[in-house]
Amino acid sequence: MKNLKGFFVATAVGLAIGLLFGLTVYAEEAKSPVLKDVSYFGGIGNQEMGWQGGMGLALQDQEIYLCGLDMNLYGGQALLAKFNASDTSSPVWALRWPNRYASGHFNSEVFCDVVATRESVYAAGRSWAAAVDKMGDKEHKGVLAAFPKTGPTGSALGGAAWVTSPNFFPYQGNESLLSLAKAEEGGSTFLYAAGYAQSNGSNNIAVLAKLDTQGRILWTKVLGRSDYSMWSQGDAVAVLNGHLYVTGYTHYHGTSSTIRPHVGLWKVDPAGNVLWYRESPQPIRQDARFTVGLAVSGDALYLTSTMEKGPNGGFDALVLKYDESGNLIWSKPWGGSGDEAAFGIAVLGQRLFAVGQTTGWVGGALDAFLLEMDCGNGDVLSVNYHGGAADDLFMDVRVADRRLYVAGQSKSMAQAGNLAGQSDLMLARYDLELPPPILTLPIDIRPGSFPNPVNLGSKGNIPVAILSLPGFDVTALVDRKSLTFGRTGDEKCLLEGKVKPEDVNGDGLLDLVAHFDTEKTGFQAGDTQGILKGKTLQGKPFLGTDSIVIVPLKKELPEKPVLQPPPARQPAGSQPPARSIGRGGVRGKSAPREKGLDF
């Protein structure tokens, strides 16, 4: 076993030598986002989010797709643009759809969300021009349009490859698809679209549809209540571990101020069966333009919305975390003295990024914000603001290759024929910079022993050697007072005066042996690794690890019974001593009975 430990030490030495000659080890977590560039796209007039859903962003390989609304062309057209991730200064192509006169009603032609595969790009939204209405006046309907990756080169309406429109109710009122997700099931790709539809002239109902990549509708599902004047909608849909999750605002009565909307969350299986439904504990802002965002990661769901009466004053951004069973893990409002609203969210590792708008940064006009939070507890890690003299806001965010791509709109920038005060689509890129490199040094817990036992019940100490390397003398370069050691490596349990030079591995180089208080190391049953951290005299951080074996605590033994010595052997023929049995009796004789006593 001693040779085996030598192998581990030699391996660690080799790694550390590699570090000294150019190998750099970075921590997994990224630092706060840093804004690298912002691009604006539009033209004369307003290009912006649409009400009730707004703008979507999709990443596929090195391609970026951005959708929204162009209010300047034909009285309003859906907008879709493709960018290269390496150069977002101008689009590869951009289309206005359906590229024909529509009703002229504001917000009747808009793409609210977009996804892409290796073969096609799919945009979901609503359209008056493409709608078919068999009852009453014509109204806009939800649409899903597929386009070739080369742009509007298809044979269907507006250059699409195909266009489909799921009608959810015979009434055929206003309908819209607000969110889109793709899923791989059994080797095939399917599309899930969430939104709202009307079962009568005075309600909105959250709905969900499943389609294949040829535009065939496989099923439709009504999620919300269809009562008179009841309102709900599906703002976002995502796929996690084979199930669908739809979120949006949920049931409130359109004619009553006492019933407030809340965040609603549905879990649905691939066959369209609703498995459970949850509502947020807090009411949210009663305005269809303030949507609910959704991101999924691992076994958790993260939602964004706008809290109606926030604890920070006015409206506050709201972020919630649920598990796959629908349990609310935490709920965190965020904001300042102004009004904040959160629209989009993305997750990378243990960090989540929420985007939206605020009036609390400069004051007056809207400014965009990028909020970074810890996935574990919802703590705020950083906040970035972006904006100018006019309104600027972020609507959606995606993560790829340690970069954040954020979609929004800006009225502060005037370019490409647009005037200040008119709106352009905005695409921002943030880099998630890596933290400073951490030097890894070889350590040896309990030098000369293997395995390295740690007795949790011990009141002693654990010696740990930091090994010197050729060209790196730890006795001269390490700040001895900075050393910490234990379960996480942050435990401050160094014994004062117990750090001394010693060549523990016989390589002719003096190592540094430090002793740490066993009780303060924080080790627990089942731990297999000890971590040492420290800094060099120049302030450069380093760490080292070595294996340990936890020695179980000794079990308390039951107290031994006190044994009585056997009676002395009597000489032969002698009379044994009398032994009391009961009241007044001796062994072998009858005791006289007393009157009035009954034994």
C-alpha cells in the first residue's frame, strides 16, 4: 500500500510540474457577465416586441435566430432574422412575414418565439393574413411556420416551407402561440407550442399543442379554465427529462379586481395528460404584456415574472424555483425603488440569468437589466444595466459556449434610417469570463501512511505535507498563515506554531508540514477527500487534495454486570447456613403461620 501512495504523490507532482510549465487549471464557475458588443437591427419605424408574448431567441450550432415584429411594413409584419454567432453586426438574412397586407390591426402579425434544428427554423406567433375564421368577424389565429435555413425560400405563404394553425375551439376567436420548444422522442423531433385561445368572446385560455416537423398537429390540450371572463395563457414551454412544463399567468376573473393573476405551472406528459398544476404564492402584474419566462436544468425549473406589490417598492422582478414534483423550492423578489419586470431566463451550471426592464437605474426611461443569481438559494451574484436616454429592455436570454446572448429592443439608438424614439431590435453578447487560474500543489495527508485515517472522535491533529517541486520551494513561497484544511478546504483549523519544514518523501527538497485540529476540520462519515487551500506570499491562490478514510466512532459498550463470588464450600457433614425465604421461613423448614396472615 505504501507504493500505491507513492504513485498518487508522483502523479500529483507531475500535474503540479505541468502547471508550472504552462498548464492552467480553471475553476468551473464563471465570473460575472461582461458586455462585449451590442447590435441593433431594424430600419425606419418601429421593430419591437409584440404585446402578449414578445420576442424570442434561439441558438443552433453557430447560428442565432431572433424574432419579433416590424410595425413599419404593411401595417405590421412578423419579423425573423438569422445571425452568425461570430459576427452579430448584421443579419445573414431577415424576413418580414407574410410579406403582404394584413388587417392593419396593431399586433396581428408577429412571431413570438423561435426554435431551430439542423434542418429548419420554426417560428410561432399569430397572423391575421394566414387565418381562417368560419364564425363572425375574422380575427388573428395562432400560427407555426417552418422556414429553410437559407431564409424565405419555401413555396408556402411568405416563403415558408409550410404554415399551420391549430384551432383550439369551435368558437374560433383570437388565438396566439406564444412559446415554442423542441423535443427528441424515439429518434424523432417534435414541436410543442403554448399560447392562448378563446372559447367565447370574453375569455383567454392557456393551451398547448404538439406537432411534428412537417406541421401535422398530433394533439391539442386546453390547460386553463374556460369559464366566462376567466383569463389565463401559456407564456413559455420547456422540456425536461421527458416531460413538458408550461408556465404563464393563471386564472383570474377579468371583471373582478379581487381575483388577481398568479404564475401558473403545468406538468404534461408527451401524450398530453396534465400530471399536476401549481400556482405561485404571490400575485403578479395584471397585464398580458408582462409575460412569464421558463428555464429548466437538471431536475429543477426556474420561472421569471413581475410581482405586483414588491417588497422593494412598486413592481419587482420575481424569480421562482420548483422541482419536478411541483414543490416550490424558493421564491425571490428583486428590485429597487422603481419598477422592475423580468421576462426571460437561462441557466448555466449553478447560475441563472434573468433579463427584463427597470425604471430604477437612471430613472424616468426604461433600462434593460441582466440579473445573475445562485441556483441553489436565489442569492443575487451580480446585476448589469444597459440603456440610454429612451426606453431599452431585454426580453429573452440564451447561453452557449460561456456566452450569453440577450434579445431586446432599444429606442435610445438611432441608426439605419431609424430615428431616436423609434424602436430597433437589439442583440447583446455578454462573455462569462473565467476566474483567475488556481495553482494545484501536491499534498500528502499523514505523511508515511496509507490509507490516511481520520478519526472523527479524535481530539488530536492531522499532519498535512505540502510538497516542494523543482523550482518551487514551498518553504520559501507559501504564506503559512493562509493555510486552511478540511472537508471543503475553507476550515480554519491550523494549529499555531505547528508548521515546519521537513523532507517527507526523500527527494532532497524540503516540504512544509502543517498540523490541523481534527475536531475543526468538519469531516463527516463517508468523506473520501481532504482539501487544503492557501496562498503564496504574492497572494496567488493554490489548493491540494489527497484521499482520506474516515474511521467510525467507537460504539458505547453496555456496562458489564457485577458478578457475585460463589458461596464458600462447606466442610463435609456441616449444616448449611439458613437462608431466608418469605416471611420468617428458612430453607427446608416450614415457617409458623401467624394469625391473620395469608401467604
